[in-house]
Amino acid sequence: MSARVLVIVPAHDEEASLGRTLEETRAVAPDVDLLVVDDGSHDATSDVARAHGVPVVRHAVNLGVGGALQTGFRYAVEHGYDIGVQLDADGQHDPAFLPALLAPVREGRADVSIGSRYVSRSGYRAPVARRLGMVMFAGVVRLALGTRIHDTTSGFRAYGRRVMAQCQHDFPKDFPDAPLLIQLVRRGFRLVEVPVTMRERRAGQSFYTLGKSIYYPYKNLLASLMAWLQRPA
Amino acid sequence: MEFLSKTQIIAALGAVGMAVYVLDLVRRRRLSEEYSLLWLVSSVVIALLGFSTPLLRWITNALGILGESSTVFAFGLAFSTAMLLYMSIKLSRLGMENHELTRELALLRHELEVRTAPPVRPGEGA
């Protein structure tokens, strides 16, 4: 029996790009189910999803991408899915990579598969400040785990059922980046990276605008430390 | 009764007023018993320090504080800090509960929509 896959699309004010993301995903991966988690949008995000026949779970207020993903995990677990994939609505995550991303989890080689921009040379060039942050958190993760994860900020990931079952209760609230990876490895989950190419976002606002402030690095460092201090299960 | 300064009297009376106000808030159900505790304890302690100069002197000497007024301020500040930290903890918990409820509500609402309305098939469009 093949694994049931749910593609979770967290969306906050993404009416402009959501439709195309859903269509593309359907086209390249007709065997997976879709779920849009509308994270308190003020635009027609939910309507766009419904118009495409995709189920929508709508937060009354904006919780951030972590909260949206957590809702998706819970839905996936309750509806008996084996794998959950985060796919951003803005078009940065190319659904063409879904089969490659899913493969390690499907084959039981890993619990979490990360669509990574740095495993091989892919075209993506982030702004300098962002790149600095990425390098720093890759360093933090390496320091904490002793293993190297090249792309700690990539949201394009596939999560196995056991990971989703745990994460629906305990999950970083806003940005599921370095602290989550540390937490997962400490709990004995196996992570692999799969090379992907990311595209420019099509429209809408990045979830990560707030991350440019001082708060995000601070929060991520502290959360990483806490995740590292946590006793392995 | 001996007072060291006018400020001591003002602090003492102010603390008593505060305690009475806190109790009244509880009576009118504007403040829960839980939150009243720290307020009440801090008002009573400040009032005690204000009305009992020997006690104030003794604590000041025992802690090696230079002036009696500093002792009163130190206690006030300690209580304020405790209160703020307590509030931050409470706020964090409220935030987490809120987070949880938002997600729960979203899933329940989705469940309700699925049960009450026939699903829209792709292509039919809204």
C-alpha cells in the first residue's frame, strides 16, 4: 500500500499566488491530497482554495507559519495521512520536487526530508542579511548536533507520521527552523536533505518579514539552546 | 507612634489605601482572588514598614541599607518585579492557550463545514 500524502499549504493573504500553486501541485502530483491552512487572512485566500476544491482550515487570527503547520499536522494525523509536506503558497516551493522530497520518507530512510538549497549548487541567492542568518543557524545546528544540515531555514519539508503526531502538541510557535531541527534530532528522528531549487515568490508578503528584526535571531538562538538542553527522549 | 518623615506617613497611608482598594476590587469581582494575593501582600508589607518604625529600622540595619526610605523602595521594587514576572508568565500561558484554541476552533469549524455542506468539486468553482 502506498503512503497517503497530505500537502499542507500555509497561507496568509496569498490570494494572488495560491491558485497557481494548487494547480501546479495537482498537475505534478495528482496522487497527493491538499490542505490549505488559511492563517487568518484578510483577503480571499480561503475562497481561492475552495474554488479549487481544496479543503480549508481557517485560523480566526494569524498564528504564524509554525501554528499553521501545526494545524496541518493535526489534520493529517486525524485523517490518517502517513506523510505531511509543507508547501508554501507563494510559489517559492516548486511542486516538481515533491516526488524527490517524499522519496526518503516514503522509503522509510528518514522521518523528515528537507528540501535544501545548498546540498548542490542551486540558483537561489538570498539577501545578505538573510544569508548571514542562515550561515549562523547552520552553525548553531552543527554545534548542537554534531551533524551538518545545510539549509536550516528551508520550509519545504516532508514529515513522517510519527513526527507529525509529536509536533501537533509541541512545536515552535512562529518559525520552525533551527530549534525544530535540533529538537527533532534530539528526539531520535532521522533527517535527510534533498537538493531543490527555490523560486522567487510570486506575490504576497513573506512570513519572514518580522524575522528581519532583532527578535528572530534572538528567539531562534534561545529556542535552539533550549531544544539542545532538552533531554533526548 | 514615631515617624521618621512625612514620606513615611504618606507611604503607610497609601499602602493601606491600596490594600482597601484591592479588597474592594475583589469584592466587586473586578479582580480575581489569585491576582489579588501579591498586591495585598505587598500593600500590607509596605504598610507595616510605614507604621512600625522599629521594624523598619531593624530591617534596614539587618540588611545594611543606608537609609530607611531605601528599604521601603527596595521592598516596593521587589514586589513590582515579582508582579511583572508573574504577569509575563501568565501572559505567555494565555498566549499558548489562545494559540491552541485558535487551532482547535479552525479544525472544528472545518469539520462542521464538511458535515453540513456538500463538498465543492474541482472545476465547479465558487
